[in-house]
Amino acid sequence: MTETEPMSVNERRKYLHKMRIRYWQAESKGAKSALLDEMQSVTSLHRKSVIRLIIGDLARKPRRKQRGKTYGAEIQSVIKKIAHSLDYPCAERLQPNLVWLANHLEAHGEIELNLEIQTKLERISISTVRRLLPRSQRATDRMAYSKKQPRGSYAQRQAIPMRRIPWQESIPGHFEVDLVHHCGVSASGQYVHTLQMTDVATGWSECVAILGRSYLVMQNGFQRIEKRLPFPILEVHPDNGSEFLNDPLVRFWQERAHPLEISRSRPYFKNDNRFVEENNFSQVRAYAGYNRLDTVVQTNLLNQLYDQLWLYHNFFQPVMRLHEKHFENGHLKRRYDAAQTPLDRLGHTKTLSPLKQAQLQALRRTINPVRLRKNIQDLIDQIFALPCAAAQGSAEDVYLTLLPQEAAIPQ
């Protein structure tokens, strides 16, 4: 339970049990009235209900007749199949998308639906979905997080403004950027990095594996992302690392037909890049782990994995975005909108052309998320089975990891 959730029945009664003692000890009618006002405000109950509870028995009475199950084994099986295909997202992300995902899996022959099941999927609540998917089962069957791996120029920066991309940003193309190191327990030598970009407006995620972090591979990584991205980049927002803020890469961003806006976060303020920072674990570490990766073969195989995860996360994984935040009784309250996939959020912004929108929707219809999830698991197993460069005793050629120049995005 979080601090923003309303009090449950048992919590209200525990509170009223404490307050009842103060109420009967109050000496004046005004003091009792003030205590009733306080109890009414805290519990959100009607005043008469509060009075009935404090003068009566606060113990909850058992039901005389137990209710039957509304959602039986058949609906539970369907929800488990949907949750399994998406690697068990939380109930808040899963419930708003049950209907279309069920139809999608039926089209791929994974489940069978009837009118009763579809009706129940439309009516089912978030709390019921949470009860039908016990946390213990999600923990054992989940693909992500299952492998616990061991953890092991100033003037250029000053010319780039520091800011945070507002969480209310509604136009796609404003990307937070970060670099994840796959060095294992030692940062010596050359090893693989993941260049990750997250769109603030839609939650669209892009990941590319690069060997080392020279200007050559960094530029090639951005070119890979632009080649695949269905909408233009308007802004890049990295941290203060020298791999981002150097003359060649800044010129690469600026000397284009459509120059990008470049901004940076404040030093030592990770919350300025909060969206991409939280994805570093959920979309990179959860799958690539913490082991050292430092060969050409591992880099290319990791890029194959990210090609599959690009479809999995952007087309099928519902994400929640902050909708509103305000102060209430001195506490910051946050409200989130209904969970939607980044592709659906992108469609609502009207950024894509009708043709591009139709192409992406058609692509999603052809993908079986169950089979896609298996492909991801197979690639993860292959990556962890490969030896590192130190074990092979050989030098690695980073040019073998680069995107061919003829396929790169023109500047």
C-alpha cells in the first residue's frame, strides 16, 4: 500500500478504535464535535456512520452467506496467458489492455475467446487482476530480472544549457539519453555499452549496443536509432558524460538538415534524466544482466536482442505516464493515466502520417508476442553462453559492429 491510497475498512476501524477513547474522555460537547469533524475528515465517512461505529461494535462481522466466484478458472487462464506473453506486467498496466491483447492472441491461435470471456475482461477490476496473478507465481515465471548477475571538455558543456524535459511534454521527439556499461566487475579495457534513448511524451524506447564509446561508435549508434525510429528526433538530453558532450558528436547533432536541440542534466542530479534512468534497469539490466560483454559477437547478438525488445516494449508493453500532480493536505499527490503501449500513445499524438501509422499497426498484427518472448529468451541464453575477449585472448575490431554506411541516416 502507498501513502496515496485511501484507507481500507480495517484501517479505518483501527483508527476509530483509538479515537473512540479520546471521544469518550472529552469533557465538553464542543470537544466531542471537533473530534467527530476530525474522524469524518480522516476516514471520509458520513458523520452519522462515524457516530454509529464509535458507539457500537467496531469488530467486523463475518458474512452470513459467502459470495460465489465471478471470475472462474476459465477467465483466470486467459489472463495468465496474456500476462505470460507480456512477461507479467503489473495489474495497473495489464487491466486497461486486456481486451485488445486477448483478441490479438486469439488471432495468433494462442487462446480461444467467447462472448462471456470478452464481457468479463471488459468488467474486471485492477484489484481482481492482481488477485488472479499471485506475486509468487509472477516472480518464478518472469523472464526479466530472473538472472541475478554480479554487480560489479568543460567549455563544451558550458555551451549546452542545463534543464529538465517537462513531464507534461506532449510532443514526441524529446529524448532522454544515457549509456549503460557492460563491464562486469572491472572497468578496464574495451567493453560493450548500451546507448539508450527514451521519449518523454510516449515512453518510446530505443536501445543499441556499441563496442567501446569512441565518437565513431557513438555516432553509428545514433544513426542506427534514427534509421529505425518512426518519428523525428527534436531534442537529445544526455547527462554530462564526455562520451556525449564532445566536439565531434555535438557537431554531428548540429550540422544536419534539421539540427537537434541539445540540453543536458545538472551534474549529480540523476532525476533530471528520470525516465531513461529508470529504464536502465527495466529494459537493459533486466535482460542483459551485469556480466562483462566485450566481443564483436556479443555486441552483434545484443543488437539482435534489442531489435526484438524494440518490438516487445514499444508495440506490446503498456506503460503508465504521470497525468497530474498536486498538493493535498500538505502531501504531493500523483495521478497516472490508463496504461497504453508506446505505439498507441504515439498514434494519439497525430505525429505519424496515416500511412506510417497503418504500417506500424499492420506490423503489430503480424507479431505473436508469445513467440516473440521465446525469441528474446533464446537470445539472452545465447549471450550468456558466449566467452569474453579476455578468455579468447584476441583483440576485437569495432568496425565489425558498425552499421554499413550506405544504410546510415544522411546528416
